[in-house]
Amino acid sequence: MSQPARLTALPTPVRDPFTDRWPLASTVADRERGPLPHGSPGAVLRRASEVLGEPRIPSTGVGESAALDLIAGLLDENGIDLSHPHAAAHLQPPVLQVAVDADALASASNASMDTYDSGPATLAIEQWVVKALAGLAGFGPEADGVLTPGGSISNLLAVLIARDSAGAAAGVDVRRNGLGGLVQPVVFCSELAHFSVQRACAALGLGESAAITIPSDENFRMRTDVLADELAKPGRTPVAVVATAGTTDFGSIDPIAEVAALARAHGAWVHVDAAYGFGALFSERLAPLLAELPLADSVTLDLHKIGWQPAATSVLLVADRTRFSAFDRSVDYLNPADDIDSGLDGLLGRSLQTTRRPDAVKVATTLTAYGRSGLGTMLDTCHELAHAAAARVVADSNLELLAPVTLTTVLFRVAGQGLEASAADALQGEVRRRLLTSGRVLIGRTKLPARGGRPAAVALKLTLLNPNATATDIEDLLDQVVATGLDVLTGEGAA
């Protein structure tokens, strides 16, 4: 393999004036170790289990301080360190310390979002957060939303609302009477959409086969010509079309305006899964990528991706708050009608949950602390780093870039010149496993769909969401990828 190319240095972003770094939280005190503990998965899990001892609740506890020390030590020695600059596998960023502190406040309050008397201040905080995010999305004053335990649940709620809307349009009360009155209800999404769309269809009685996948083009965006053909097929009820704004692997953004026009022409709900991409709106530079977002009926966003919040911090936004009406409940022991009339209602009618923790506390604290510009600077830093990493891959004959950078992901391969397709795929998997078990480098893997006569292929992936990582850090990471690839090709090191 040839000598690796070098990254050019990036300008230093604006950071904490006292530390010259963004204040990110970590449970790992040992700064010499990598993002993961060294060893095979079995060995690491055994070590962690041995720290805990026999799996039974002790008759007598060891005390608070000793218990905290025990768990802290376990996380330090055997846990993940997302603040390490070589942690670049998933849409799982390090989190801001202020969000962790605020989350502790939320936990200490033990408030719930279902009724006024379960936590009045936190109700106001969630409503403030929802209105602020709806405004950022470009929605009008009729918009509303709810925080959920993850993007999969946000997508589930969106498809649920769409299902009920399709039923109402057909004169069928599907919530009360089931799907029998609907003719083959279907949901359309890109082949690159998150698998939670299929899960939502299964959970809502539509069946996974109701999720009709539309192929993507050479830029990994939904093909609207195929969508138009599928929508026009008779004998089906189009419930929703789900566009993706920030696909998991490519960061690509479907043509929302075209999708919305086609969907509405057939009476279908327009949902945009922007779990990854919504954070682009924090950046003045990247916000134009989501200029068409206001055309959606509903939007999923995850602030535990771009937003640097502790998981889970997802939000479902709807352009019209009356769409939540199907969730309305008046329950004698929670929110009887006369209490609702007196202003004692909560947010029970926004969610499938009853008890729901006040996750908006950490969001409101972070938005207040950093503002749009602070979070935008963090994202711009990660975006620039992704472009620099891609440039290094292009310049290095040992590596191959597989897709252009849109947000913060970089899809590439160890070149493996002369290898058959199956051997080249095996090379990628082995490189990743060796790096992972070494504990030094944590990168992702996925599969590139077939394109232009090229078969589907296993790919390596960087997901760069650490604003404290530098060009030098990513340079070192890619050096280790190249070196490990050489070891695999020459038969050195672990099998």
C-alpha cells in the first residue's frame, strides 16, 4: 500500500473561552485509552459482569458512595467514550455537559408531562421548546409537537396520525373500528429510509409489506418518477409518503417539494424523517438544505444526534395541532373534563405515553446556553471535518470514497486492489473488527446499494459529530485504518 495522503489543518472553531474546547461530558477518566475498551466483546462483557458480581439483588446494600464508585469505575474501564476523537461510528455524539446537568435537574424533579399537577414548570418548558423548534422548521402558529423517546417513536406517531387521517378521508374510524374499511393502505418511503417506517406499519396493523420502498437516484435521493408511478397504481389507499432529510448512511435529503406535491395529489400525508438532518437548521450555511421542510405535514427530529443531547431527545412536529385530536383523553383520575375547563390539563393528548419524563428541560437549557449560532458553529466544525476527511480519502490510493459528503458522514472503503468483490467486502469487515477490538478506533460499516452496474458493496463509515475532534485526530484515525488494512492484506496481526 502507498504512503497515505495528509489532511490540511482546519481553522480553530470558536470554543469555550476558558478551556478552548466545547464542554462535552464523559464518564471515562483515562485519557490514554481509546473510545472502546480493549478486547473481544466476550472478554469485555465478562470483565464488566465480574465487577457487578453475582446477578442478584443483595440483602444489604454497600451504601451510596460505594455503589456510585463501583458503577463509575465500570463505565470508566469498560464503557464507551464518545468524547474521544476516534469515536466515529454512529449518529451517537458526545453530549454537552450543560445538557447532562440539566437532565439531572429534570430527573430530580421527577415531573411528568401528562397533567398540570404533575409538573407545571416542565409543561411550560416543553411548550416553549416545541414552539421554538417549530419556528425553526418554518411552521406557522398552528403548529405543535411533542417530545418522544426516540426517532422511531416519533415516526410511529406520525404514521399513526396519517393512518387516522386517511381513515377519516375515507369515512372510516380506524382508531375505533380497525382497518377493515380501508382498501389496502400503504406507506411510501425511500429504499434508504430508516427501518422504523416498516416497524411503524407493523405496529399499527398495516403490516411491514405496506411500506412500499422507492429506489434512490445516483445522489441517494428518492426517485420521484418512480414514486409518481407507484402512487398512481389503483386498488390502494396512500396513507403517507415519508421523505428522509438526512439518510443514516449518506446524509442525503429527498426532494421534499416534489414528494409533497405528488403525495397531496393523491391525498397522502407528507411526513419528513429529519431525525439526522434537522440539525442543519442550526447552521446558516447548511440551513438551505432544508428550505422545503415547511411543506411537510409532520417532521421527526432527534436532538440526540445533531444537538448533542443525552438520548433520547426526539421531537415530532405537526403543522396543524388539531391533528393530535385522536390522542385526546379525559380520564377521571388524571384530567376530568371540569379540570380541563379550569386550565388543569397537561400534555396527555400529545402522546401514547402517560407518565413521560421532562426531556425538554435539557433542550431548553442547551438552546438558552448556546443559541442557534453556538450549535451552528459546532455543526459547521463537524461538517468541515467531514469534507476534509473525504478529501484525504480521495487523495489516498489506499482508500476509496464512495459518496459525496452532505452533512457529517463519510462513506469509504479500504481499496484492496485486485480483490474479488466478496474478498473486498470481507476486508472491510475485518478492518473494522480489528480496530474495534483494539479499542483505539470506532468506525461504522454499512452496505452501499448497487449503482450504475456496480454491485452492492460493504463500506466503512465515519460519522463525525465531535466538535472537539481536529484534522490531526482524523488524520491519525485514517492512518490506523490504512495500517490495519495492510495488516489484513499481508496476513499480519489477529485473524
